[in-house]
Amino acid sequence: MSQPSISLDARALLLDMDGTLVDSGAVVLRVWGRWAAEHGLAMERVEEVVHGRQGQESMAILLPGRPMAENLADNERMLAAETADLDGVVPIPGAPAFLAAIAAAPHALVTSADVGLATARMGAAGLPMPAVRVTAEDVSASKPDPEGFLKGAAELGFEPGDCVVFEDSEAGVAAGLAAGMRVVGIGAATAAYGATVTVDDLEQVAVEPRPDGGVTLRISRR
């Protein structure tokens, strides 16, 4: 039996990219799988860490004690590889319609990818790039630090409490909650991360414009 829908009012939306708007899982497995093999790490362990974080921060967790300069240099190589490998990059179900529905509402992309990777993946998935975006170049700390979401809210001109975050990763959900925002979690696992509400994908989210320029999110429960 389906469960009652949930409604969230938001004056602004802050959107993660990978796993939220774009399915890039095949690329992550290929590129990070090679990196894991190079360093004798199990891919299962790598996958526990890399989602939502900037690459050098993931490396610092996976290879403790390794100089950060090496992680930064390695991450540049990884970013280039990920940007060049777009095979299998597709939109998350419901993402095209969702982005079309929020086009007139204040919204921003907040991603741990750099601008080159974000542009490549959004393009490969056939999704429009939001006019406001916060990428790896724009922050001093990676998710789960809330800096990116706070910066996105500030650039849109809204208080954290006015914003709803869309996220799929544990680090991303933690960042949104730490920023004082409500979080729509994409994927069942986000319930355990503390997301305000969880959906399987964006097909469960209907958007209604509000008189103040914001939106009401009608979230159906399966």
C-alpha cells in the first residue's frame, strides 16, 4: 500500500550532482577501481568513502599518512580521467522533468566535482547546468563540511532554513544537515544517514510553484 505524500516548502533548492541528478556509477567503478587496484585496496572499501567527497579527501582517508601534496596531484589525474570517461553517464530517473519544473525557482548545483567534470557529466546526461553552481574550486573544505551548501544559499540570497538540499551520499546528507537545511535523500540508504525524507529517485518529487517564487515539493511515498 502506498504511503501518504509529504510536502516541503522551499524558497531555494540546492542540488548535488552525482547520484542525485546524474548516474555516473559506471565511471566511478572504472576509474576508482583502477586506482584501488594500484594501491592494493578493496573497491568495496573505496566505495564506502569516495561518494560525495572531493578526491583528495577520500585519498586522505583511504591512505592515512600519505602527504596531501601527493593526494592533490593524484586527484588531478583522476579528475582528468573521469572527465574523459563519459560512457554510461545518464540522468537519474525523473531528473530532466524535475530540472524543467524548477527552472524558474532559485536553485544551485553544489557538487564536489570541479567545473570541468560537472560540465561534462551534466552535458553527457543531457541536463541543463544551473546558472548558480558551487564546485570544488569554490570551497576550502569538502563535504561533509557544510561550506558548499552555505555558499550556495548565500549566492542565491537565502537563509539556510529556507533551503532544501537534494543529496544521495552520507557525506552530502551530513553536509546539508550541518548547514541547517532540510535534506531530500535520493536512495533508500539515505534514511540511515538522517535525511529529512527519502525517495528512490526524482520521479517521486512533484514541484508546485509558490507565490513567493519558491516551490512546494510534493513527495510521493512508494
